[in-house]
Amino acid sequence: MIKTFFATLAGSLIALAMPFAVAEPIVIKFAHVVTDDTPKGRGTLQFQKLVQERLAGQVKVEVYPNSSLVGDADELEALRSNKVQLLAPSVSKLNALAKPLRVYDLPFLFDNIEAVKRFQRRDKSRELLGSLVSHNITGLGYWNNGGRQLSATREIHTPADLKGLTFRVESSEVLAAYYQQLGAEAVKLPFAQVYDALRTGKVQGAENPWSNLLGQKINSVQPYIVEDNHSFLTYMLITNTTFWNGLPFQIRSELEAILDEVTQSVNRDAEAINAKARERVVAANTSRILVPTPAEREAWRTAVAPLLKRYESEVGSDVLRAAEAANRR
Ligand code: LMR
């Protein structure tokens, strides 16, 4: 009898407490393929920290670096099926879905990272953030890493030096076409396989910004690095459209404000992070760094110039002209 009384009392108390029970936080899984100590890695951690500070109890961000949850091969499918909610893949990995994004892979198009950033702020590039909506993917912003540097097992000065070598590229037709145009081979491999492919000799070369070279210890298996900045590694911060639009308005607005803040920090700090990584590669003394002379650079540019013509119709003349104009301020 007493037992029943207490059981009923406990039941009533639980029922009374129910309206005040705290709802479970919304979980945002943010997956990526690089280390924490890269522009993207730091950006994801800053996002996690700011969400923890400003939306505690309402949103929880889980960060999965280094292909630990999903990698290049399955991350887009994971986003579309809402197993992860945020990714920041290289634009090169998205440009089979939206061809104008190929503008970012065209070689020697941007003079420097400042030109890339100017282009990203302009309408033509902002419009491209919406180019994946038919795939239920929304672009939320651009994060930059840095210039792609060519690395190889042999000394390279001219396009002819590439003959007989195979280079790992991201899953982009344009990046592969770059090496084919120069008389070399290209294979598309997920980022998580790059180090092993170089170590085992499956490929003899690659192209990476300094932070990724260091993060994956690529310099330890590449005795030559050509600092040519032949294109720039840009990420698109993407989410699942249904998930994002379904968020309560106030939470989505706060997340967008946080992402804007993080985007600014990532793009402000990317160059310094790459410069530091370069210093560490130099200090490791694993590789000779070759800086092309202006004449060598011009020879490369001329050799691959036909690619700009070849891809102009896919990219769109308006987008290409806007990218070129960003070099002139
Ligand atoms: C690559 O595959 O080389 C890069 O896109 C990796 C990354 O996310 O920086």
C-alpha cells in the first residue's frame, strides 16, 4: 500500500517535471579530411567553440577530422542522407555536380590568394554557392587553404620534366587535365590515400598547399617541391538543405552569424598557417624547394593556356571574366 503510494507520488512528480525537461540539443556533425592544424581544421574547432559558448544546450557540434567518420568517397552521400550536417570539401570535389565551379581549378588563373578572396566576395562567385541546390546541398561560404604546390620524386623546372610521372589529383576532371596537358599522368585518389600512394610509388607526385603537405607528412616522401601556386585550394562550406532550412529560425540565424565570423578568421589566418607550415617543411630538411623563375612560370602558363579555352563554355564566360577581373582589383 505504502509502496503503491510512493510509486504514484514519484510518477506524479516525474509527470510534473516533464514540461520543464530540457530538450535534447540539435547535433551537428562536421566532418573533414585534414588535420586540426590546418586552416579548415582550426575553423571547425573555432565553430565548435563558439556554438558551445552561444548556443549551449541548444546545439552541439561534433567535429570529425582526418577522414575519421567519412572521407572523400562517402562524405557527400553522408551529407545528403543527413548522417553528417556540415562539410567543407575542396570545390574541386564538387565541380562534377556544378560545372561553373571548375573556375577554381583552372591553372594560373588567379595571381594570388588575395585575388581568389576578391572573386569569392563578388556576385558571380556568391551565386555559385547556390549551384548545388538541386542536389539538396546549400553552400554557406568559402574557406581558403592556400596555393597548390607541385611535389615530385624528381627535380622539375619545365613541363617536359613531368614526362613519365603520375600525379595524384582530387576528383576533378580539370585537375587531371592539367597533368595530361603537360604530358604526365593523373590519378584521382581520396585524400586519405595520398601519403601511402606516394610512399609505395603508386604515384610519384602530388599537389598540395603547405599545410596539407606538412599535415600528411607528404614532404617526407617527396624530395622536390615546386612552389608554383598553380591553383588555389578553396573549400565550400556545405550543408544538407532540408536540415538547414528545418532549423528553428533563431538557431539558424545564430549559426549563420557564427559561421560568418569563423569564415572571416579562416580566410584571414590561412596564409599565415601555410607560411608556418612551409617553415616547418624547410626545417625538416626532407625536400628541396624550387621556386620557378618568371621565365619558367611563363612557360608553364603558356603550356596549359589551352585549358582555359577548353573549359570556358562549362565555366561560363561571365564567371571566367569575373575571375580574371579579380586579379586587377
Ligand atoms: C585534397 O584532397 O587534396 C584536399 O581537398 C584535402 C583538403 O580537404 O584539404
